[in-house]
Amino acid sequence: MLHRFALCLAAALAACAPASAPDAALPVAIVGAPEDLAQDGLRLSPAAQQLRAATAQGLVRLDETGEVVAGVAQSWIVTNDGLSYIFRLRNTSWPDGEELTAQQVRRQLLSTIRELRGTSLGRDLAKVAEVRALTSRVVEIELSSPQAQFLRVLAQPELGLVRDGQGLGPLRRAEHAAGQAGTTLLPVPPRSRGLPEEPRWDELARPLRLRTLPARDAVAAFNAGQVAVVLGGDLASLPLLDTGPLARGTVRIDQALGLFGFDVVRTEGFLAEPENREALAMAIDRTVLLEPFNLAGWIPATRIVPPNLPGNPRQNAERWGDLDLAARRAIAAGRVARWQAAQGEIDPIAVRLPPGPGSDLVFRQVAADLAAVGLPVRRAGDAEAANLVLRDRIARYGQARWFMNQFHCSVEPALCSAEADEMVDRAVSTLNPQERAALLSRAEDVLTTTNLFIPLGAPVRWSLVRGGVTGFAENIWAAHPLFPLSGAPI
């Protein structure tokens, strides 16, 4: 045991050592498949989004705390009416040396917005009325109505600027060396990004050696000292972590803003009626759902838009606030019994979750909860048509509209409400903030009562970060960009 401890301690100290030599790259793993880093286009896996954000920044980007900071724009102003965002570009050049111009930014933004139609991010950009190049270095984005947190939307990886497969940093891919796994990312020097020279740049900035690994392999590589940072873990793989005393400080948990719950994708038999789908939602005991994970402060939810959403002026209260669990289950069991009396036995409800020990724990709890009201449940296979499918998605920005856009009929035709969509569309166009908030509140209420989505609570993400590594911070966006990990001062 002493020998094993000494080996682990040596590996940890090696990972913490300063990386001042040019080839002393910080080894980073993202949970994902090997092919993720080769993805292109606008429909990207989480790992591909990380790489895109690191190598192809847009007008703005996110820092390690998840806050918006300057990208290729050195500054911006927002007009008093909130309808115009005016960006001044840095003196930035493409990798081939050609200067970045406002006209190029305009063309790329308009092209990307067109390509995103039919996606939830396309819905998030629906208020963009026009993009103009005012001068060679000034871009204006005009909105049809004000949109709080619009800069956060612009900071998404899909809005990064790319030409001939290359972006504008702040990291750049090195030439691939034969026999090396993964991708080496080099910090782009300040001068190439239109910033002042940094005298200590070569001393402070280090490359990153990036690869994707399945969760189990990523944890093993971290424990062996082969990687210093692991990003992108989710609840399905959380039990793989060592959460004992020796791991304190290395396991980092984000209880993020977003959607975590079940899509009801097959509405037949018992699930054909909204009140029967509600019976499932009423039966689940969210207060104990994640107890096996030993997560302090996890926030359960019964609504699509969280009632505690910061800055949301009209918040709908959690459902069934006047009923305790026993009363909710009595109502649910009554609906099950009435169906069985009229229609016969209920086919087992097939539930699909991603593979992993965390999913096993969630399924076990949900199955017990539904069995308590007389509903049979089974685990669905990957290729099998399921009734319930887990949705685990991080919010891109913190407004009711993001949550509603996930279920818009142009995005999810099987899970939507045309009535709710009509209200959301009216909210997008109105200039009256009170009317906008009221419309979104009513739309959320209508969509919630369809019971086509069964909310459970906040999404959970985990990372592993070796002691001494800087550039990482837990946040509600689960946003952990790669550039700050390089130690680059600017």
C-alpha cells in the first residue's frame, strides 16, 4: 500500500510541475468518443464544441467562470433601447496573414444564422434583424426587440469565425506528429490577436495536449497521472470517481442551469393522455433521487423553466405545492387503477438512459417510484423504441426563452405545443417587457401541462483537476474553456 501511495504521489507531483518548456504541454482529456475532435459543421458534440470555442472564437467568448469576455471584438456598446450592439474589431489577422474585416464577420454571422434555422440555437438568434459592416472594423447587430444575455448567445461555439477550416484562436492546432494521440493546441501570441505584447508570454503560456476518452478511461488516466484535467463528465459516469479524502479538491462538480428529465417520446396506451403522463411526474420523489450520489445542494424541479431562474421577472411556482408525496402518489395510483379497470393491464414503460453506473442508480430509483403507484417499468435498449428518454442539456443562457426554445415545434415536433409556440413567438416580437414576461410565463404553463417533458432537476457535470492547475472555475454554465488552462496571461 505504501508503494502504491508513493507512485500516486509521484504522478500527482509530476502533473503539478510548472510547464515552462515549449514541449511541456498540459495533458487534458474530454469525456467523449475518439471521433469527436474531428467533427465539423454546426451540430457538434460537447467535445467538438470545446475545440471549436478554443480555436475559432467569435466576437466574444467565455472565460473560465462562464462570463462573457472579448473575442475578436476589442470593445462594444449597446444602445439605450437594447436594439443595437456595435462591436469594434481588434487588429486581428487570419492564420494566412490576411486582416480580419467587418465585412467578413457580417457574411459569416449571416451564413451561420441561416444554417442554424430549425435548431434551438437558431431560435435563440431569431431576434437578429440585421448585421451591418459600418466600417472595415466596426460591426453592428440590430435586434427586432431587446434580448437580455444576447452576448452570451454570441459567445456560443457555433458563432466562432472560421475560414478554410482555420479559426482565430485563442488556441491554434499544431501540426499533427506521427504516432501522437490527440491534438496539440498552442496559445496564439497576443500580437497575432491584436493585443499588446506580453514580455513573459513564453514563460507563462503552455500548450495543451487534448484527447477524448470514454469516462472510465479518462478517470483511469487521471488517477495514473497521465492527464492533469478531465472535462465533460456527467451524472451517468459520476460514480466512477473516487470521492474519498485523498480526492478532495480534485473532483469538481457543476450543478448547472439547464434541463434534466424525461422526454415522453411515445405517447400511446396509458401515456396517451396528459393526466396519465402527469401521474408519472407526480410519483417521482425528486428529494431522494440523487441521494446515492452524495451531492450537496442539488436542486430538484417540477417545471420546465426553473422557478429560481435569476432575473426571470415572472416565475411560475413549482407544481403540486399543496400536496405532499403521499397525496401525489394517491392521485397517480387512482389514475392507474381507473385505466386498468377500463383498459386492462398497462404495458411496461420503457425508459432509456445513457450507459453508466449513474444511470443505473437513477433508473433504480425511478422504477421504484413508479412501481409505488402501480406502473411497471423496464430499461430500454439503445436500439429499442422507448417511452421515456433522458434529456440532459446545459442552458446556453439564463432566460425562459432558452428553455421554451428546446421544445418549439420547429425543433421538437413530437414534444411541442402549438399554443405555447404562438405565445413564445409573440414574446419574441413585443417591445413591452411586461407583456414579454407574461407571454413566456403563460407559454411555460401551457407547455408544462402537456406533460411531454417530466422535469427532475438541475443537470450535473463533473471535472477532475489536478492540484496546481489554474484556469478552472466551477460555474452554473458548466463552461470550462480550454484557453485559460494554458496559463496564457492575456
